[in-house]
Amino acid sequence: MKQYDHPCVAELTVTQILHALSDPFRLSIVRSLAALQPQPCAPLQGGRPKSSVSHHFAVLRAAGLVRTEVVGVTHMNSLREQELNARFPGLLAAILAACATESSATEQAATPSGEHSLP
Amino acid sequence: MKQYDHPCVAELTVTQILHALSDPFRLSIVRSLAALQPQPCAPLQGGRPKSSVSHHFAVLRAAGLVRTEVVGVTHMNSLREQELNARFPGLLAAILAACATESSATEQAATPSGEHSLP
DNA sequence: CCAATAGTTCGATAATAATGGAACTATTGA
DNA sequence: TCAATAGTTCCATTATTATCGAACTATTGG
């Protein structure tokens, strides 16, 4: 039963976290996890090859954002919200809120009238 | 009198902002500006060649974080705090707070007993 | 035990970004 | 007008990241 290394909270750095979240795909993973937790990797692939997805998850783990637990044949991912919040209060929340702001603005631009945009 | 292009707030993206701040040098520039505003580039160079500094300022401007005004022979930089906050409330503040947390933790590690660490 | 599933690791290639020297621009003070 | 100052722009080089196929690992169900 292989498990993963997760850095402890004291080791996390702001730049590493910001870098991890500065990639649109990784940010979308984190957003999905914030909405539904835990989740395996598969539903978050978005058409990418598995090796690429695996790489991005590794970056997120190294930054301390995501914890991956091996559960049977799937790897369950969750955000390290409490820990992150203990170390950098409000940081993750502010970033997620900013994403929400941004995407609702885009929706408005793309949906001028009464359409609704949930896919 | 040459001036700079600054993207308008509506154009700013979260990933661009996070990427801009994921570089330690750029983050230190932003931190300095948050403490003292406006400032020319020169005092923030930190021993780097001017072309490099100029590049990093361009990234910060493109991300919408910094505004540069030409004032005589110097270029005065300031944070676009209000605008940024209007677009992504609390984002910049949370990131700056996280930096403060991080650096105070490092100070504690480096200063075990009663020393004080202001240089 | 075998096949299927879910993901990782490796290795090569391509894309992005950082670095720094040299030449250039704009502004001011002498 | 000339020299000095403060940055920028251009360019080449290097370093970091991302991408993706192929081979590999661990776990489970049959």
C-alpha cells in the first residue's frame, strides 16, 4: 500500500503555493476539489493524458495544497484546507473567491441576456 | 513624456496575478511597495542588472499589480491596491498577510532566543 | 492467477520564462 | 548643448516547466 509524501504545514511557502495555483489547469483542479471532496484524479482529467494529470497533481501535493490518499485502486484527493488555513489564514479562500469573481464576470460577458450558464 | 500601458481592472486574471507573484523577487517588490509607496525601481533592484529588474516590473504591470508613472527622470511605482481590491476583494491582502506570516516564522527559526531581527 | 483499472514514473521534446550585456531613450541639471 | 541619471528594449543564452507516449506498479474483481 503505497502512500505519498506530503510536506508538513510549516514547510509550505507562499511562492510555491502561488506558483502551483498560477496554472489554469491546476487551479481548476483545486476549484473542483473545493466544490466536491474527496475526488479521484480521473474525473478531473479534462481530456489530458494521464501522465500530464499526474504531474500536475504532484505539483499540487508538493505545494501542500492537495493530500492524496490511496484507497483501493483509486487515489482520493482532497484540499488541505484546515492546515493551509492555519498556516496562511484566508489565503486559499481569497484565491477561490477571486476565481469565482472572475468566472462569473466571464459568464456575464458570454451570457448577455437571460441564458443560464451551468453546463 | 512616455507613459505605460496598464491593463484595466476588468481584464485582470487570477492566474496572471498568481504567476506574477509566484516569483520571489517580484513578490519582494510588491511587499516593499505595500510598505512604502510610491517608489522608483532603483531602490528595489537588490543587486540585479537593470534589464532584469525592468523585466520583472513589466510582468507586474502586465498582471495589473503595479502602476508606473513617469515623474521626471524616475519611474514611480505603486500598487494598484484599490482597483485590485475592487476586482478581487481581499486577494492581495491575503497574499501579503501570508508573506508576513511566512517571514515571521523564518525569523523565529533563525532567532531562537531573545535576539531581535530588524536589520 | 489473470485481466482490468487507476495512476505513476521515465524520458524525450517543446514551450515559457529568467538572466544579463549592450545599445538606446527620455529627462534634468550644469 | 552636454553629461549624467533612470530605465527600457533587444538579443542571445540558460533554466524551468509542461506535454505526452510508453512502460511500470499496485489493487481489485472474476
